[in-house]
Amino acid sequence: MSQIPPPLPDSSQPAPINYHTPRGPEPTGSAQRVFDTVAGPNIRLKDNLIQLVSVVVGAILGGAIGWGLGAQTGLLVGLFLGLLGSLILSGVIIGIVRLFRR
């Protein structure tokens, strides 16, 4: 009696590519890998919290400094510069955290 082999998997859709970090397996899809290296949304809670705290603190400090320098116009300029600076700083902090997490 011959045995019937199991059916082949559906090859119309390729399986998602998973990659692993040196610390251990981190099941993320190929899309997240592109987001990490090029641009796009980030689904890591820790990174998002770092960015949130940085931007809020930067906006408060920039607004306070701007208010002290010159009323409402200074407040708006200070808020903008604080947000811009904290956005850049949060990216640097996230990069440093990822460097040490390896």
C-alpha cells in the first residue's frame, strides 16, 4: 500500500521573514526591520515612551524659555524650537539605547 504525501503549502504568498536580535528571538516581520533601518512607524513601546517623554519635556522647557524671552511670540518660537530639539534628541537617545541593548 502506498502512502499519499501531505499536500504542499500554498506558495502564492511567501512566509513572512523573521529576524532575531543577538539578545534572543524577537519575532517581528520584515516590515518592522525596514522601519528600524530606513523610516516608518515604530511598534516598540519603550522607544515610543522615550520619544513621548523627550518631546513633552522639550516643549515645556522651550515654551518656558521662550516665554521668559518675549511674551507670546517668544512662547511660540520657544515651543517650536523645544519640540524640534527634543525630537532630534529623542532619536539620539533611542539610538544609544539600541546600541547598548545589543
